[in-house]
Amino acid sequence: MTRDEIIADLSLKTDSKIVLLVMDGLGDLPVEGKTPLEAARTPHLDRLAAEGACGLSDPVLMGITPGSGPAHLSLFGYDPTRFMLGRGILEALGVDVEVGENDLVARGNFATMTNDLVTDRRAGRIPTEENARICETINRDLGSVEGAEVRLYPGKEHRFVAKFTRSGLSDELSDADPQKNNLPRTPARPLSPKAEETAGIVNAFLDRVTKMRAGAPRANTVLLRGFARYPDIPTMSSRYRLNPAAIANYPMYRGLAKLVGMDVPQVGPDVEDLFTTLENRFADFDFFYVHVKKTDSAGEDGCSPDKLAVIENTDAQIPRLLALNPDVVVVTSDHSTPCPMKGHSWHPNPILIRAANAMPDEVERFSERACGRGHLGRFPAMNALTLMLAHAGKLKKYGA
């Protein structure tokens, strides 16, 4: 039997409840001797660390920098080297875009270009309302591109989803995104012969929109990445006999949750709203994925004070979570986003597991270095879900 078949065979349906709190991009590197997590005042997270078992986890493999998709799949118990998801499908489902068999979707950024160089990949994080107006104008004036219908769907701030509709489209494309500022625009390149025509369609779209936006002071070009068609992936219910819910307010994470079969209730934009929704829906599910985004945003902006503030605000909500008396509480991250690096990194994630049957260790603070001394050690994040199931009494004994 494979690993997945063993876990599916051992999984039990019980009334016990699991809360997985993911503080996106939480892990960091020291600035003036401390990471934002070490510098923050976090009495409630520290209490959980002291009462539970702690460790470090690697999203994919040691030394590999993960995208958000594979990093989250690991936390949900899926092998990220087996299930490859384009970021576009996650973003598309997150903003309720219907994706059919003739559709190709991609995650887009409005960006600012100056003298043929992309000088701001996020166009100053334009307001969501401005994003929606630009998408509406492009949808109205663009027309078909090389025989493909193209439509943009606004997301939050500078982000949008592009959907290309035509038979025979391929998702075997490189990203049309230089990934860093002060570089020229990057065309999509075919990764196989069958994707050559699709690359031509995508690049014609990029050129046409850039021409349409010429003269705008910002958001005058677009970048696309994570080209994807609809994937085939088993649900968490079929794999683990869970009734899961995702409490997330950013489209990509809502989309990923839908792909693995989670219910995705509506939730407000603030950290406090996440915990309000958790309180309101706690009776309805047995597994809750609660996602805090802005720790990652602050890391990408290189702003340690902002990251510290999000951490402290999240810590202040922990008593609301504990008042619900879940059987298992897990706090971790999908990946690290160190402020000095302004992007995702390969550094491991701190993780704590608090349950009545968790073995407390000597860790008394929830931080990168403290968790490294916990008795969970350092392990692949893909194993975190089985640890949650075990602590919740949701796994049978293996073998005689």
C-alpha cells in the first residue's frame, strides 16, 4: 500500500475538532538580533508552545523555496512533488471564476513599467476599486486575441485572474513575469511543442493590454504566472474522513481550499473577522484551516514592524480560539518570508501542536529558534496532517 492508501485506510470519523492556524510567511531572519516573531509580544502563542509540542517543518525539501500552493498542500497532507497546482487555478477558484475544459487561467498582477523596465511589479498595490475599473475597461475594449476569448476578473489590490477560452490551450508555459523589479517584461515561453500556439496567444494579449494602458502613470502593464487548467485532486473528505472548512479572505487560499474539498464560508477582511467566522461556524465542521495573510505581505514588503504588528494582533485573538475548546490546535506557517529577503525562502517553519495528549517539551516561546529545540524536531510539513489526526484520535492502529 502507498502512504496515501495507508492513511486513508486508518482514518476515522470522530467528533473531535482540529484548528490549523496558518500565519502566512511567518518565519523570518533576525534584524538587530531578533526576528519579528521573537521581538513580538505573544503571551498566548507562548502559552500554547509551553503547553504543547514544538518543532520545525520543511514545506517541500530542505533548501527548496516553495510557492504558496505546494506549501499549503503539504500542510493538508498532500505530497507537493506529486500534486502540482498552477497558481492560476487557485486564484481563479478563489474569486469564484468558473473554469471549464476549454479554459486556461493565470494569476495576474497589474504592474508599472517605465522605459521598458518593470519598475513596480505590484503597481503600488493599487486599491481594489481601481483594479476593478481597469479590468472592466480591458474586458470591454480588448476583443478576442488570436481566436481566444479573454476575460479578466479583479482580485484584491493589484491582483487579477486572466481566463483564456479556446479549445486546445496548454498550461505548459513559463511565467510571463520577471519576478523582480527593474527588469524588462518577460514573455511566456512554451515548455513543450504543444504549447507554442498558446504562448503566442498569451504574448499577444500581454502586448495588446500594455498598448491599451500606455500613458497611465501606474498599472500600465500586466504580468501573468501560474498558468493552469483544472486539475484532478482527491478531497480531504475522501482521504481523511474530515468535514473541513477554510476561513480565509484572500482568493488564492480560498481557491486552494475548494480544490481539496473544503467548505469556504464568506469572511471579512481583517484578522478579527477570521476568528468571528470561526466562532460562528465552529459547530458545523471538524477541521478548520484559518489563514492569516498579512504576515506574508509585510515580509514581501521588507517591513519588520508591520509583520510584528500582525503577529501581535493575531496573538490577541488566540483566547477566542481557545474558548471554543478545540481538541487540537496547531499554529504554523506555509513558508517563511524573511523581511531582509522580501520574498519566500527555504527556511523551515515553526510549528506547535497543543492537545491533551501532546507531550510538552522545554520550549516556552513560539519562535523560529525556540521551536528548533522542540521534541518534534525537523520534519516534512506533509506529515503535519497525520500528527493532527493522531492527536485528535482520528487514526486507527496500523497492523496487528
